[in-house]
Amino acid sequence: MVALVRSCTLVGIDAVGVDVECVVQAGQLPSYSVVGLAAPSVKEGGVRIRSALRACSHDLPLKRVTINLAPADLRKAGCALDLPVALSTLIGDGLYDGAVLDQLIVLGELGLDGSLRPVPGVLAAAMLARERGARGVLVPDACADEALVVDGIEVYGARHLADAIAALAGDAELPAPSRASPSRRRRHAVGVDMAEVRGQQVARHAIEIAVAGGHNVLLAGPPGTGKTMLARRIATVLPAMTRGEALETTKVYSALGLADGLVAERPFRSPHHTISGAALLGGGSQPRAGEISLAHNGVLFLDELPEFSRAAIEGLRQPLEERAVTINRIHGALRLPASFLLVAAANPCPCGWLGSGVRECTCGPGSVDRYRARMSGPLLDRIDLQVHVEPVTLAELRSPNPTEPSSAMRERVSAARERQRARLAPWGLGCNAEMPSSVVRAVCKLDAASETELAQLVDHQRLITARGVDRLIKTARTVADLLGQDAIDPGALREAAAFRTELAA
């Protein structure tokens, strides 16, 4: 008798179906073997399974036990196959009927005492079950919240191997999840608001444009002017995520074991400048998502941009254009989502005081050039807004009058985003920054006066690249959206061009 239990394994952030087949045959010597390109973590599961079964008054059969993981040419890693292998072994030995597991995807890691531990990728497994038209999933109770956000399937959450065995025996129903957390807790600090930022009206306006259209922004200026403070409050200006965006983001976090229910707030990731290229972009011997994928549908903040390794920041070129990252390995390619708003901060020179008017710069011309050369032209060409953040005067800093709060900025941003969604709906796009050149030509038509203004701006600022012109027009379209205008006028183009300058000296 061949016992079959459906399960899955993670490839990147997606779940791929795995059929766990078990045959128990009489033989002179008992054996336990796993075939089907199983990683060591899967083969070692035999030790965990034996101990867990003994904790439930069972044992591995004293026969020849063969486990086949199909498809055989797909590498399976991790501990999520422990539970389906254990259950298929009991069914294959003829102890139980596996009908209760029909049309269910089963996964879970077993402890030596039979307890079920959380595993990554439960949301991806639930989405796979829905795509295949399966009945639902049986997963560890500790991570069942992830599966509950997927509509149209049944979700069962077991705490112990004995719960699943009782259901096989017909002594109990498959256990329902014990808790349901609707969303992930807020991660930015309570009370953080743009009202705390004094002065910096130009930088605040640039951030509003960036958030409204999904444009990348670079904040440059001396130390202590508020660059990091501004960046960390962008999360309070971002519009709420849609249901689809929340599911996409949660899928990434679930694959890394970081999810706790639905991730309902836009991510804000701020990696240290010592981060490696693989940790930032994704990769490794067993490829996994990096920081740019964890920032999907949110913000990636790179403080002290020139201090990051050249390989790491130059690797951002493709994701900034395609809003996804492709990781190539000898066994194949992996494509991960990476649609994020890049916010970078930099000093004008190594000492930080060049052109500040506060202190004298102590850097030589050569060191300044080398410092700025760490940010290549092609990378800066992909950053739509480059703002010089000036020092705040003492009068502004000590003023008792609060500045505009995040809620007011978020209201304007949300209204601009709604205009963009309505306009870009035929192409399935959500914001202006996502528009390819063909869509820019279709929806960003310029009248004669605007065409003349664009020609003058291009000639004056030497925007000789097609990318630079397209990004200027897309930023101008966002400026017009914030003003509630249906068309791009010369004023919107001039405002967009004012922010598209090289790092200020």
C-alpha cells in the first residue's frame, strides 16, 4: 500500500507542491530511507519523527520504510516535511485511514516530544492550496494565523502530533486554530510624526512628492540637519496598504519566518551600511529574500549611502527599474518582488561640512571626489528627487508652533494616489513611478508650452538620458496630481526639475 500525503516546499517565497509517498514493506532488516532530492534537514527528520511517534505511543515500523518526495528533481529543504512524513508512515503501515487528510496540504516541524513547531512559508502554502482548489491546510497552531488571511480554504492548526493522529483514528475532528491575529502590530514608534520636524519645508515637500508618486529620493546635507529624522517619519505619511499589497508583503515575511498574521502596515527597513550585497539584494547558497524584498510595498532607507559597499548599492540598479530582483544560480533563477520606495541620505563630503556655512570643511578635493564617486551616475540617474537639507536656524528649532502633522500630508498623498490608480488602472499600475516609457507617452501628454519648457530644462540641466527625461515627466505628473491638475503644465515641470539635480556642493 502506497500512502500519499500532500505537502509543499519553499522555492524563494513561493510554495511548490510535494507529494509525500510512503511504502512500508516486510524485510529481513528494518530500514528507513528518504528519496527525492531531500536536503540533510529533511533526512535528519527521521530522528525527530521516531522520537515524536514514541511520545504518542507509536514507533517507526520494524520494516523497510521508503519515503519518496515527488517531484524527484526538486530539492526539498527545511523541517516542514516532518509532519506529513510521520503521518504517511502511519498510514502506509496500515494503522490508519488517511481519508481525513484528502485535499489538505500538510506541513509542520516535529519536536522530540511530538509538539509541532512553526515553520516558514505557511501563507505561501495556503495560497497554493487555494490555487489548486484544495480543501485547505493542516499546519502548526503557532503559525496558523498566516493561513487564516487566505479566503476560501479551511485552516486547521495542531499543537501536537497526537492531535493529528486522533483525527486519523476518528477519535476527534481536525483541530481548529486556537487564535486569530488579524494583523501585525505596528512597528514604528508610537508618537512619531512629521510635526516634530522643525523647518525643512523644501525637504518635507520633496518627501510628499516622493511618497505620493512612489519616487526615489536622496537627502543630502551636513550632519544633524534632520535627514534621518525626516526619513524615519516617512512611514507616517504613506497611504494604507491594499489587501493585495498586504498579502504580497506577508508572503515575503512568511517565507523567512518573520510573519505573525497579516502584515497590514507598510514595511520600513533600515539596514546598516556594513550589510553585504547578498543580505541587501537576496541570495546565498540557498537563495533567500534580502532587505529589498523585505521592504516590498514599503520603504528602504539607506543612511550614509556612500558608506555602503559599491557592489551592494550598484546591485540596486535592476530592482529600481524592474521592481523585482533576479537571483541566478547554477540550478536556476529565482525572481523575488522588490517594489520599494528608496530613501537615501548622504553627507556632502567625508567630514560632512562642505558648503554648510556652519563649520569649515577639512576634506581635500581628491577625498571629496572619491567620496561622491561611490554614488555612480547610473544609480543617481534612478533617483528622481535629490534634496539638499540645510541646517535649521535656532529660531525655527525653538519655535513653539508645531509644523504640519503627518495626517495632513497623508491626506494629500492618498488623494494623489487615488488619482493615479484611476488613471493607471488599464495597465494594472498603482503609482506614477511604476510607469514604463510606453505608459508615460500614453498618459503624460504635454501641450506646446510644456514641450517648450521641457526642451529648455533638458538643455539647461543636460538631461541627456532617456531615463532622465522619463523620470522628470513622471515626477511632474505627481506634482500635478498633488495639485489636482489633469494635465502637466510648465510649472509642474520646473518644480520636478528643481529636485532633479546632482548632489549639491
